Amino acid sequence: MNSGNYKIGFMLMPHAWRNGIATRACKFMTALAFDELGAHKLTTESYASNQGAMRVLDRNGYAHAGLQKGLLQRRIRRA
């Protein structure tokens, strides 16, 4: 039985950075989880020093949810 909670992630090679690929992939995964899988909460993690990942998550509506030894946890909920 699925509880409606999902975790997503993304990783790109350096030559693919700063092209909007991760932002579009995150947007796609977020929509897929909510619209097709019936999620009510998504979480993701990244290193606190990874500013690119922070920008991707900010652009996709994820909010800061906690810190775990250098990892930032973020989440988004469907209203």
C-alpha cells in the first residue's frame, strides 16, 4: 500500500549544467508524482553547498524542510 509520499532526485554531469535540464526534469517528476501517482508529498535531498540544486528546487516550489549533517531536505505538498 502506497502512502502517497514519494522521494525524487536528479543528477547531471557537469557538461549538462546550467541548461535548464534539471529544472525541466524536476518539474516533470513533480507533475508526474502528483498528477499520475496521486502523491500528496514529495521530498528530495541535496548537499547544502549545491547551489545549482537549490535553484532547481526553488524554481519548482520546494520548501526547505530540514538539515542533516550537510544535507538539506526539501519538500513540496499538493494543496
